[in-house]
Amino acid sequence: MSISIVLFTCDLRLHDHPPLRAALDGTERVVPLFVRDRAVDAAGFAVPNRLAFLADCLRDLDAGLRERGGRLVVRTGDLVEEVGKVAVEADADEVHMASDVSAHAHRREERLRRALEAEGVRLHVHDTVATAVAPGAVVPSASDHFAVFTPYFRHWSLERLRDPLGPPRTVRVPAGVGSEPLPSRDGMSGLSEGLAEGGEAEGRKRLAAWLRADVTSYADRHDDLAGDASSRLSPHLHFGTLSPVELVHRARRAGGAGAEAFVRQLAWRDFHRQVLAARPDAATADYRTQHDRWRSEEAAREDVEAWKEGRTGYPVVDAAMRQLRHEGWMHNRGRLLTGSFLAKTLYVDWRVGARHFLDLLVDGDVANNQLNWQWMAGTGTDSRPNRVLNPVTQAKRYDPDGTYVRRWVPELAALEGPLVHEPWRLRGLDRAALDYPDPIVELADGLARFKRGRGRD
């Protein structure tokens, strides 16, 4: 009897799952396996919000497999060792898994391939599981990747995507392969109060509702902080409970400017992954150095803490940082504003901000988080590396009546209109009653410091 292992990593779903389909088509029995990789834990990615969402995803995946006659096998340890143990226990002939782009993923894949080959087990790695277009599928003539989004998107849009695969009807798992108990978010500490629920069923429900009600207005409203017209599907894309290939197909079928704008955001996700695939050191090093002279950790400590706590004195920045802490998620416009404020107005190393985001974001993803931070810091792929977003101007544009700020900064709830974005304009007793800090830096002073650091004064 031929047996395959399907190693789930960033693809915790049954719909449109090429590794699972290939395994089911090629062998009689399949072991659906997830390994909680201790190396990932050691790297600092196993934070409470993502562990809770992951637990939801694994329980939902197991439930879906059981509906089809199967079950999920869960192990903890070194991924290569655990896959090898399961291969021996199941007498497996081959292993199927999705490709990934981080340096850790590349090293892990090579170690796994060598270990399996030594035991006579074949490893099959599948593209377009975590992306719509595989990294390296489209490249410019003189480079191994696109460094600018617009030409990348032009080529990306011309690619013919594969058709999404339906979920399996039956999954037969061989007997005798042991599993650890499924994890649960119950009893986990340190979770954001408003953390969303994970799992493929939840992701598909959210996708269907958003396509039905909100996609048509996405082009006009995706930057509306208070309206929150974003899809909020990024955690499901990060954990792979939704397929990016299926999302592109379904958005294109919906049609219209909103769907086109949403597809463009999916292409940005693929863009960052092809950059990281070609330049894995961009996870920790400047993609394009500006020779910054970042403020020292000691000099910036109080400012960084104020930024993390949402007490900078700039209401829209503080609102976004408090949303992050409460939900483990932040509106994309908020990410741009808070990133620009830390890296350019406070002139603090982008890696400090990227680490804080990864500590809280349920969608914390190496490619998108690190390269978005580099874009905001001007060390990444932005063609205007010295742009600085003015938080007051931006707040008036994207939160014109102050609803977003009042939602997350209740100290300012009594202020009306644009005054909520500039509470320091109040004088006397009114100002003292707010229990809200003065700005930790004047914007003009922050800009001057940034220019000096970049050698542009």
C-alpha cells in the first residue's frame, strides 16, 4: 500500500490545496501532518496572538479532515526529525509540502530533502500554495527579481493562474501514526482582547460576506480608517486558511474597481515574497541602505515606549497603536502612519518597529511585515525613500470627522471635528482635563533630525 505525508505549514486549509490533491491522486493513504517547529519558536515567532489563531486553524483543519474520514497528526520538535519519524511510522513513500520564501524555510527544506532521500523517501515541493504567482515566475531581463512594484504588477497581471482545486471528498489515513492533542486557545495568556477567530471555515465565511457586501466600495474606501472597509483577510492569508489563487479568481469574477484594487493588494503580497525569495537577508538588513545614523536605543527608549503604548500625543498614531494592542491587527493606513512616525519622525531603526509588530500582529509575516517596514523607512523598494507622512494631515484626510481616533483614544472622545487631531490647540483648563500627553516631538524638529541623519540638511 502506497502512503504519502502531506506536511501542512503555511497552508492550513482543504480547499485549493495542491500538495494534498497530489498526494491523494498518487497514493492510497495520506498522513496529514503539522509540526510545531521549535526553530520557529526559538526565532520569536511563536507569540500569543498567532499561537491562538494557529490553534483555531488546526482544530478547524482536523474537523474538516474528520468529516472526510481522516484526521490531523500534530507533532512538536525539530521539523525534519519529526517528519522523518512519521515517515518511518507510516512507511511513507513520499512527502508533499508547499514552498516558502524565508531563509529559514529554504534551509529547512534542504535539510528535509537530504534526510528523506537518505531514507528513500521523495520530497515534492509545490508552488502557488501561499502565493497567486510563484516567486521567480516573472522576472525582469537583467535581474532575478523585480525591485519596483509597478512593472512587477504589469507582468503579474498577465500570468495565467491555475484553476482552484476543490476540497477532497475522502481522506484515508493509515492506522498506527500517533498524534499529540490538538492545541486550544483556551487558557492562553497575553492575547489581545479583540483577537479574531481563526480557521478555514471562519475565513471562507468572512470572504463570502466581504465579497457580497464590501468589495464594490473597496477602491474608494480602503484607506478610510473609521469605515474599516478592508477585507481583514490578512490573518487567513498568513496561515493559509484561504488560497490567494482562489481569492484572485473570485475577486476578478466579482469585477469592478473595488475588486481590481483588492487584486492589486494581493499582488503586493506576492511582490514582497518574490523580493524576499531573492534577497532573504532583507528580513533583517536594509534592502537599499541609506547609511542611516539611527538614534541609539538609550536615547530613543522613552519615545519608543510612548509609541508602543499609544501615548505619543499624536492622536491618529496613538489610535492605531492601541488598535494593534487590542485586536492584534491594524488598519493598513495605520501601519503606514505609525511606521513613518517611528522610523522618520522619531528616527528609530525600522527593526525596532518590525519586532514590535511581530510581537502582536496575528498576520505577522516575515515578507510582508519586514518589507513593508523597509518601505516605510525608506530602506526598501520605495522609489521616494525620504517621504515622511505627516500624521495630522493624514488624519484629517483619512479620518476627517475623528471617528477612528475617538474610538481608540477615549480621552479625546469629547472633542469634536478636526480638533480631535490637534488637541494641543486647546488652552488652559480644557487642555489639562484631557489626561492626554503633549506631543513627544514637534513634527518640524523630527523632520530636521531625519534630514540630518540622512545627510540631507
